[in-house]
Amino acid sequence: MKTPGNSNDSGQICQNLIQTCRRDVLRKRFIVRWGLLLFFIILVVHLLGKSVIKLDIDYEDPTHDKIRADANTEGWDEVVFNPRKNKGVNENLKNLADLQPRKKEELQEVAVAVEPQLVHAFTGKTNLPPVYLDFVDMNQPWDKKLEDSIKSEWKMNKYLSDRTPLNRDTEDLRHATCGERTYQHTLPAASIILVFYNEALSVLLRTAYTVLKESDPRLVHEILLYDDCSTIDELKIPLDRHIANYPKIRLVRAAERGGLVKARLYASRAARGEVILFLDAHCEPTPGWLEPLLEPIAKDRTTVTVPSLDDINWETLKYAGAETVYVIGGVNWLMNMLWAAIPKREEMRRQKEDPYPITGNLKTASMAGGLFAMDRQYFKELGEYDEGLGVWGGENMELSFKIWMCGGSMIMVPCSKVGHIFRPSHPYDFMGNTGEVVTRNYIRVARVWFDEELDFFFKIRPHFKDIDVGDISERLAIRERLKCKSYAWFIKTIYPELPLQRDLIGAGQFRNENNRCMDTRGGDLRGGGVLHLGPCHDGQGRDSNSNRFMMFTKDEKMMGLNFCCDSGYAEGLQFHTCHNQGGAQGFQYNAETKQIRQNNGKCVTGDEQKQLVTTAECRPDDKSQRWDFDYKYF
């Protein structure tokens, strides 16, 4: 039987449950509403750029006037950085005073910029407080005698370098059109590799510090210092101390010396960046140097890029360079890399393809070897460096041939300018006889890459045939795997300025009937050298050196190994860049009279009195005008 008391209790319980449910619903609505409001407040604050600040410097587009940086610094809400005043801060920077800290109340609103698709090259940081070696007393008076002694030992002015700021400013010598060029905003980051052996510490550090100073930090994965087992003390603990505050600088030390070629090979294997970029350890990159090297690789991973080299004087350390490039890398039959004038065909190509042709990239047949950039994986696919090569020499030509003949391409980049100390001689030993090491390297490369043209290589230096170069089967297998083209294809397609045997009338010693021979005396190694007359070598030139090796082509050029003979000079024939336009460089050979007639009607003559090769009125019976060749192709 139900009672009124029981009914009231049940009703009260129901009312309590309903009120509890209502309070829970209201509470949840309150939490949701305020949660959404808080979320929108945080979002707005973030969009206004009032984010919490961390230690790492966070770069946006380096072309913007203002770049936000994060810093875990009490009392700072943001650091405003003006790249026009302080250019090129890298993420290794520890001294945040180099930036321009502003208190919260001093900051103006910074608009959020949309990243552009194309940007101008990063132009670096200038007017930094000078940084010196920490163990050099800058207050000591200058010791000229000690300077001269050190200069002689190091083959450069180390005394001056040790007293020059490690972070000195580099002058922007680029042509004005380089500043007009824009590059992809997203480019691959590079491992910048500096291989060194007993390098002066100040020179090495200046190279590394300048890379950091002049490069967009997003594009520098690391600076890899590879020590090929140096022996001098300043490259031990002092080096460690000077790079300790730079996380992007990584030091790898070899257990034993391998030589420059092997050291570069091992360093490339230790690298982690998408691109490997080799620099000699005595360089100084200049503003805007990195993007022009990386963008062609980003567009085509089989492209290899080479910067434009300027000169840092080995005695004064003064920087000198031209606004743009007027030469490309060529090659001769002794496999020497040479600087050759830009061919007309290449000038016409970039006039057609580039909006700023005077600084357009140039196809180059060869590179100097110490400075270039390429896709790291592509370097491996091409077989890296040949481990069978000695300390130094020939590796640049082997890589140049391999790139072109196996499907890649190589370009010289005028808007990427890097200063380089060209020393008068090598300051280190070659782990053996210098000449023997380099000669063996060249022969090894020739045996792998010259194909049927190897015979002509040995005609210039016959004794090369007998030099053992070791097992080359692995390198030949790489050629087969990559289906590389022939050396004749390379000459005809990439560097037609070098004649093949089939393009010749004669070669070897050019001997007149007085038994006197044309002798370059090294004059064809540079423009303006004079063609001399000298004694001939026995054995029809098979024991002669390259100074007496001449070539006469079917298109009527008479040339040494590098340049063409030119008769437009009163003192006799000189060597100048082949222009392929006849005139003073046009010669015809008459096999019957054995005379070499110049386009002006005169004949090439061996002048005994002047010991020069000149031109004179043609005289059929004059023995000094009757010439024969060691090797005839007619």
C-alpha cells in the first residue's frame, strides 16, 4: 500500500536528478563556449606574430625587409632583424646582440608576408665585429722578416692571414644583372665540403666562416671539414675550439692520409646534404654565390655547376675579379684543363636562351676540380672518384669526361663568384714524386676514357705507354653500365675546338730541311706566346716533349696543343685563341713544295738569326721554308 510520504520522496529524487542534469548541460556549454573563445584568441595572437620565442633563428623570405627571429631571452617578445643592415645571420649564431633586440612596447606591427615563388639571392652579412685567431697577439709590432720566412714556407702569406679578420667582408663584384636574377624559393640544401691537409688554420676558418656569413642558412645542411690526417698543432685543439660554437660545422678526421682525391671521395660519403658542394680550403665565397649553383641542380639533378673563380693574391690577400666570365674550361691532348675563350656557338646559345646573356650560365667542357656542386646521389651513380688515382691530378678531367659522356652536363655560373688563393706551388708533399704521381693519374684516366684516340695521346708522350696504372677494369665496367659515349663524341659535340686525328694533315715535330724544329717553349700555354726555332729531337719526335708537338688541321690551322698560330705580329708567329675565321690564323700546306703559305701570301720561315718562326717572301729553294711532319695524314 502506497503512502503519501513515499510518493513525496520519489518526486523529490526526480526533481534533484533533473536539476543536476541541467547544471551539467550548462557547465558543458560554458566550457565549450569559453574553450572556443580561448582558441580564437590564441589563433588571432598567433596570426599577429606574437608567438613565444625560442632560441633557433627562424628565417622567412630573406628578401623581406624584416625577418622574425625566435630567442629564448627574458623580456623579449620578438627580435626584429633588418638584413640590409645585418646581412646573413646563420642559425649557429650565439651572440644575439648581433641582432637588434627590441622591447615589446618598441615593436611595430609586422605583417605576415606570403612567401614568393621566386627570390633574389641571399646577399650576406656585413660590418660584423672582427673575429681573430684567439692565440695571435694583435698588439705585437709587425715583423717583416718573420713574415717573409713564413711566406716562403707556406707558399702564401700566412703571417698576414693570421692577423686578418676571419669574418672579413667580401666585396660584391658581380655584374649588375646578377642582382636582377631570381631563384626558386625552395632549393636543396648542400653539404659544403672542405678537404684539407696542413692548411693554415686562419685560411681554413675564413673559408668556413665566410660560407656561413654569405649563405642562406636554409641552404647549408652542413659544412663538412675533412682533415686528411694533418700533422700541425694548430689544426688539432685550436681548430676544435674555434668551431665549437657552430653546430653546422662538422669535423671528420682521417686515421691515415689518403691524398686529396681519396679524401674528397671519403668526405662525400660522410656528407648528408642532398647536394655536395666542394670548395678548396682556401676560398672566400662572395654575396649571392649559393643560389645560382643550386638552382640548376634542382631543375636537373644530372647538371653539375661550377662557380666563377676570382683571385685572392697569395702575398697580399687582396681580392680581385671581373664582373662576369669571359672563359670556359677547355682541354688539350695532354689532358690539361685550360681556360679558353667562350666559343661563338656558346655566346649565341645564351643570347637566345637567357634574358641576361652577359651573365648567363655557360656550358664548360672541363672544370678546375676543386670547386663544384652536384647531386650527391648522382655523384654515386657516376662511380664517384677513381680510388686508383694518386694524391692529386687528373681527377677533375676524369669527372668532366664522365659527366658529359655518360649523360650529364656541366655549366659555369658567372653569378656565383668565389675567391681562391692561387699559390705559386704546392706547400705539401705528394706522397711520392710529384711528376710521377700526376703523370700516372693522367695515363690512367686516358686509358679508361680515350678509346681509339689513345694512340694520339701516346704520340705526344711515347714513353707514357710503358707506365703501369694498375687495374682499370672496374672503371671500364662503370662506362659499360652507364652506356657512356665515346671520346670522339665528346670532342666533336662538347669541345670541337680540339682537333681529332681525322681532322689533321700533320702532327708531331714540324722540321725544316735545315733540321730545325718549331719549338713552343711553353708559349702556347698562354695567349701571346712566341713560336721559337730550336733543335729537333731524334727518333722523329717520339722522345720529344710537348713543346715541340704541333698540329696542322684540314681547316687550315697551325697550332700547338692549346692555341693557334697567328701571323699578325711583326716579331713572328704568336699563339692566340683560335677564332676559326682564317685571316692571320689561316695557313695552307703544299705537300709537293713542303711550304706552309699564310693567307697573306708569305711562307712560314725558320729564322736562324732570331731563332724564331716568322713569315717571309716565298722562295722555292729555301730550306728554312720547306717543312715536314712526324705524322702525316694525307
